[in-house]
Amino acid sequence: MTFRHWRRAGLAAAFAGALLAACGEQRASPPGLSSGQVILVIEDAGATADPRLVSEGLYELHDVALDGALGLSRADLSAMSWRQIRADFPQGAEPRAFEGPRLSDVLAAAGHEGAGARLTAFDGYQAEVSAEMISRHEPILALRADGEPMSVGGLGPVMLVWPRLNQSSLSDMNDDLWAWGVFAIAPTDD
Ligand SMILES: Nc1nc2c(c(=O)[nH]1)N[C@H]1C(S)=C(S)[C@@H](COP(=O)(O)O)O[C@H]1N2
Ligand SMILES: [Mo]
């Protein structure tokens, strides 16, 4: 499916949600967000209870706090504005075109504008990113590399990507903050 198709799916879901609301139905998901498979959770978002978010599996294993968490589907993330970053990963590899929403925008959508973040991946790897690093470099939560969705089991569903080839202050950056296989993000104060 192309990026455009995903966007259309997101719009269709939003439209269906508006229809449901007009008919007086209770929405299970937060306003403006589609239903569908959750691929990324943002903790502490003040969201209403989401039946898709059950504390089991890796949520439980890695202590992801689901109370008030915001569950995002691929369509939700595709409906946001995206940035493309051409970057090398691992460091020194042939550059690829990574694409996805800015981490700052995803945090803002969860009610945490200007926050820092702790990202958790399937394997329990965690990357802590300061608010200053985020606002200065605007890393993305990449969903695609060279036009293809990043596979679950590979670098997907979501990977934190930094503009180290474009910003000279990042030219020496190692791979520590390039978390792949990310499925949960906790906003932080610093
Ligand atoms: N999910 C996850 N992301 C990760 C890591 C990891 O262990 N797990 N290691 C980081 C580090 S320290 C490096 S050097 C690169 C490459 O890690 P790899 O060699 O384990 O693929 O991914 C970064 N992102
Ligand atoms: Mo590393």
C-alpha cells in the first residue's frame, strides 16, 4: 500500500468516526483518531480507556503504563505531516531515505508539546532523548525506508532516525539513540 493509500484510509476512518459521533454512538478511541491495529503507544496521554490496550505480552514485560495511554495505528501516524531524512544506519552504511512523523509532533498529539521521551523497543532496549535534542534536531519516527514500510522483526514498525548527514553538530553521532523496533514511548520532563 502506498503512503497516499494510508492517508486515505486515515481520512476514511476519521470520516466514519464523525458519522458515528453524529449518530450519538460512543467512540472507543480518542477524537480524530481511527481504529485499527495499534503499532505505537504513547504513555501518559490523558486518553480515555482504549479496549485495544491490554496489559499483557510486551506491554507487561517492559512495564508500559497503559492507563491514559494513546494507541496509534499506522493510519493515525500516516495522517500526520511527515519529514524525510536521508541518513546512514548503521553508522557509515549506504544512506537510505527514511520517512515518518516528527517525534515532537507525536508527543504534542499526546498532550506533551516540547517534552523529552523514553522510547522502548520489543527487545527491551530503551533510548532516552532530551527535550532539547528533540527540538534542536527534530528526529522522526520512521515508518518507511527507501519507500518501503519497515518490517516488524526488522527495523519496524517504527525507528527513531536523526539527520546526522545534514546537521554538522550530529556528524559524529553514534547509533545509541537510533532505537529500532519501537512500540512504546513515555514522555519525560527533561
Ligand atoms: N531495539 C534496539 N535498537 C537499537 C539497539 C538495540 O539493541 N535494540 N542498539 C542500538 C545500538 S547501540 C546500535 S550500535 C545500533 C545497532 O544495533 P545492532 O547492532 O544490535 O543492530 O542499534 C541501536 N538501536
Ligand atoms: Mo552500539
